[in-house]
Amino acid sequence: MTVTLLRLPNSWLTVSKDFRQIYELQYCILSNLLDYNSSLVAPYERPALSKGYLLPEAAARLPSFHTCVGANEERLTPKWYKEHGVELVLGTGVKSADVKRKTLLTTTGETISYKFLIIATGARALKLEEFGVNGSDAENVCYLRDISDANRLVNAIQSSPGGNAVVIGGGYIGMECAASLVINKINVTMVFPEAHCMARLLTPKIASYYEEYYKSRGVKFIKGTVLSSFDFDSNGKVTDVTLRDGTKLSVDMVVVGIGIRPNTGLFEGQLTLEKGGIKVNGMFQSSNSSVYAIGDVAAFPVKAFGEKRRLEHVDSARKSAKHAVSSIMEPDKTGEFDYIPFFYSRVFTLSWQFYGDNAGEVVYYGDLSASGSTFGAYWVNKGHVVGAFLEGGTREEYEAIAKTTTLRPAVEDLTELERQGLGFAVAV
Ligand code: NAD
Ligand code: ISD
């Protein structure tokens, strides 16, 4: 039986090694449906877009980063889908879904029936208009979610040699794009409302390390304020950015990374939602037993935290995809998903990983004042290590902090934990 893969751009969410088993069943996988017109390429690894794709030399380009190369697995080119009996439907959206009837209606007017549905619709970038600012359509205002956004960003970079960019947002997109702009010799000012960058994850002390490094590379920070309006030239290009604190900045280009919203629209009123996403159990099954949800759109139980989380990261996307497939194919052999959240980023020559939960007291180790150093932190909650961050570690050291957050060892003496530093994790 053929699989219908309804794909819209950048859907590594749907694809895992086990994906090839799918063609034994009748499946439908919905992926990134809202952007369906913007790209006609087979699923790819989105993390490349804010990193290697933006480099001035030897930039990453398709087909090199089709899924699943990021997981060190086979590269799934269009030929792969053909050879494995997977129908790859590009440039087609789903207009409506009827989970009771188990049907989908596509933008081409086709009705598709399914036995199981895996929702991997991901999320969409929040637009400035949602905060009352107009101008997202200007050609030098760039978002970054899919490959067409990345192409637009590359064009803007190439049209602004030695120019000025304002990066709005201090999260993953803001930090990774700012680093790429600097590497492209563009002057960068970052603007975000919080007191420090990466506020969802990092403590002020860790964030300060990265901000100082960025400053040493010429990046300016304007914190505690947001964009208020743009000025445009007669061609509709943004020339100036005015901030709510009154600052006016002259720009050649603007990059916006102000967060995402899960694409749940098709299923609202049909499936139970939680944390802004589709609520699923430990098998990734939604409130309708034939419908599964994975990746950024799924709110799943994180056993170790005793609550549901919606995780926006490639690692949970890959692993949730694999687990959902296994839940469907081998329900008797598949247990509840047991996952420790993992996040990472690479900018300039820096590279960090974080595992677990950033809750509780923070214990730092290493030299956070020296650029290029190895340092880290543990989060200790209710007497147990629940989270661990490490900058500049080796593979073995990252494995050690991952293991530590899985085992959650008890810690009584925080001073002793600080003294042992990375050695504590290595010895666990
Ligand atoms: P984010 O949630 O990481 O950061 C959003 C940032 O925008 C925050 O700093 C926030 O304060 C700021 N912000 C919100 N409203 C604002 C406003 N009106 N003006 C200025 N700043 C505002 O989201 P993102 O950076 O847009 O990233 C989008 C998605 O891509 C996330 O899901 C992220 O996890 C993912 N991503 C991850 C990686 C990685 O894991 N390495 C890399 C790139 C993207
Ligand atoms: O690692 C990443 C990355 O670069 C993304 O864009 O995870 C994300 C997504 O938010 C997962 O969809």
C-alpha cells in the first residue's frame, strides 16, 4: 500500500529511520501545511537554515541537508521516497480535516482517507503585525522558518555588503542569525524586550557570557524595548527602525525572530489542545485514537517533569516521530515516551548543549569571564540535579551531562557540586 505524505516545506519532523516502515499501513502525514506554496523541495533539516545556509563561503545547500542527515542517517532525496513507495506530495495544502470521518480535503480538491494520521504541522513564525507593527512584506525584512525565508535572507545579506542590520528578538533565531550576519561583515544591532538574550533558557550570568562575546564581535544590544515602527523608501524598503524607547536606527535590512505559534488550526474543536499545541499521550496519540501528533505542534508528557511540555527542538521532533511510528507499528512493544529535553546551539566558534529542566537553584563552574572557555551550570531542584548546561564540551562531556540529567542524582552540598564542576557529571 502506498503512503500519502502530504508535505509542505521543511518537514524533518515527519521523517525518521523508522519512517520507511510506514508503507505497510495507510498513513497520512501532515506537515507544515500553512507554508505549502513557498517551497517545492523534499523534507530537509531546518537547523541548517540559521547556521551553514547563511555562511558567505561554502554555504550548505540542498540536496546536502535533506532529512535525515542531521541524525547521521540516510539522506532522503525525492528518489528515496519513490523507491520506498512513499508518495511525496509537494505544494499541496490541506484545507480541512474531519477526524471523525478520517478524511482530509486538499487544496487541489482531493479527499484523502486515512487509517492513521500523524500531524507534523510544526509552527509558524510570529509576525510583527501580531504586535501591531506593519512592514513584514518589505523585501529587506526577513523571517526565518523555511527555505524560502532563508533564500530571502541570503538575498538581503548579499544586497547589503558592509551595511547595517537590526535583529529583532534575542532567542535562537536572533542569536544564530546575528552571528551569521557578523560573519557576512554586516553591522548588527539586536533589539529585544528582556534584560538578557535567550531568556527562555539561559540565566542572566550565562547570557552575559554570550552577549560579551557578541559585543567583542561588534554586535550592539538594545534591551528592554521593542520595535515601534518602520520608515520606508519609495520602493517600499525599510530605511529606519524606530523603537518604543524612541531610538531610531538606520538599516539596510531587518531580521525578525520573535517566536512561533504551533499550527493547530485544522484541528481546533476536533482534538484536545494544551500548551498551545495538540495534547498527546506518551504514545503521541491525540484525543482521537487514530490521530498522532509529533514535533513542535505536540504537547506530550515529559515523565521526569510529571507534566506535559511542547518542545521546540529538532531532537524532540526526530525522537517523537520515531516513537509515534513505533507506537502505531508495534503498540505492544512500545512503552511510554521517556525523554529528557535537549537543546543546543552553535554560533561563531562557540557551541553549547543543555539537557533537562532549567528549574531550581543554579550552580556554575568553569570560567565564565574568559571567551573561548569551557564552563557550565547545573540546575538543582528539590535536592536533585534536573538540568545541565555546558559550553565548549567534548562529546564525552556532553554525554556525561546528558546522563546526569537522566539519572537526576541527589545533591546535598551545592558548594561541593560547584567545586567538582564538570567532574561531577563525568563521575556519575
Ligand atoms: P524564541 O522563542 O527562541 O525567541 C523569541 C525572542 O523574541 C525572545 O527573545 C523574545 O523576547 C523576543 N520577542 C518577542 N516579542 C518581541 C517583540 N515584539 N520585539 C522584539 N523581540 C521580541 O523564538 P525564535 O528565536 O523566533 O525561534 C523560532 C523557533 O525556532 C523556536 O521554536 C526555536 O526553538 C527554533 N530554533 C531553534 C534553534 C536551535 O535550537 N538551535 C535554532 C533556530 C531556531
Ligand atoms: O534545532 C532546531 C531548529 O534549528 C529549529 O528551527 O529546532 C527547531 C525547530 O523549532 C523545531 O521545529
